[in-house]
Amino acid sequence: AQSVSQHNHHVILSEAASLELGCNYSYGGTVNLFWYVQYPGQHLQLLLKYFSGDPLVKGIKGFEAEFIKSKFSFNLRKPSVQWSDTAEYFCAVISSGAGSYQLTFGKGTKLSVIP
Amino acid sequence: GAGVSQTPSNKVTEKGKYVELRCDPISGHTALYWYRQSLGQGPEFLIYFQGTGAADDSGLPNDRFFAVRPEGSVSTLKIQRTERGDSAVYLCASSPLSTTKQETQYFGPGTRLLVL
């Protein structure tokens, strides 16, 4: 069974600080990887996703993530956060081979950006 | 265009009662998913439909949970004999075709269920 670990439960940053949120997955085969974001009072929405090719993936709102296969990691980064980035961030994985279409999510990281 | 909608947004019920939660996917989306999110956790998979049929129901916790999608559009998640442990936010998502696992799943706002 696949699983996803997000190392930080709650991260607090000042505006303009750099962000890196950790995500590690456990799965023996090839995977597709996603980062979703949930802003306060809103529904989950996709930030970015990785299937193949360039392991550095760029998403919306200046976010990017790097897939490191040897480390089973897909960390999310942003060079300079804004107050509007305050939200909860979820890493998710789906096996790219045969089998279920279910997404497996991590527990999420809550990001608070202080103006 | 309209996104995934879910009704009701909130549901309070008593232990032992029956509840139905509704999901309207994005028009034309073939695949529909139900997840459950408990406090402090990420969403957990319950069931996935491809068209009218349940392609994977391995996440349903027990036989009190059942979901249908009779016409391949709207889906209803049904919970019998609710227990306090069923309290959670129930999320619905849809995707266009789901013949590839690269598709984005588009999530609705969820139904917050509280069992007293």
C-alpha cells in the first residue's frame, strides 16, 4: 500500500521568506504526484502535478516542486511567500501503473504567513 | 463554468440515523470519487465511479456505507446507522475521463457531517 508523509504539521513564516514543504511517499512502483492547496473557507484545488520528464515542475502562483526519485520525495517550494499563501497544503500520490485511481494524501501542512 | 457541488454543506444527525450526501460533478466528467477527511488528516479515499459503476469501493469502511451513481452523473453517498466516528467532511471529486492517472481530480466544497 502506498503512503505519504508530510513532515511539518504547521509552518509559520514572515512575508517574503522562502518556503519548502517536505513530502515523502512510500510505494514500490512508478507514481504520479500532486500538490493540492486549501485556502481558508475554500475547497481543495490543484497547485501542480508531476507525471514524467523534467523533475522540476512549476505550478500556479509561483510554486514549484522537485521530484527526487532516489529519495522518494516531492518537496514544494516558493522563493518568496505572501500573506495570501496562508492555507493548508496537501501532497498526494497515485500509482501510475495498473490498479486503483484513488489519490493517497498526506496529513497536510498548515502554512501561516505573517504580514 | 460550474465546479463540483455538494449538498448539504452541513448535516447534523443523531447516532443511529440514516443520512444521504449528494454530489453533482462537473458536467461531462465520467469519473467521480468520494473521500472522507477527518480533523487533522488528509482526505481518505472511499469509492470511485467510472460512469454508473463503482470501479473501486475498497475504501468504504464497512457495509453501513454505500454509494450510487445511477445515471452516470449525480452521486449519492448513503450512511446507515450513523456512529459518532462517522463525523467528518465528506468530499466529492470528479475528473473528465480517468483513462489516465494523470488527470486532475476537481474537488467540491464538501459536506460536513456531525453525528451527535
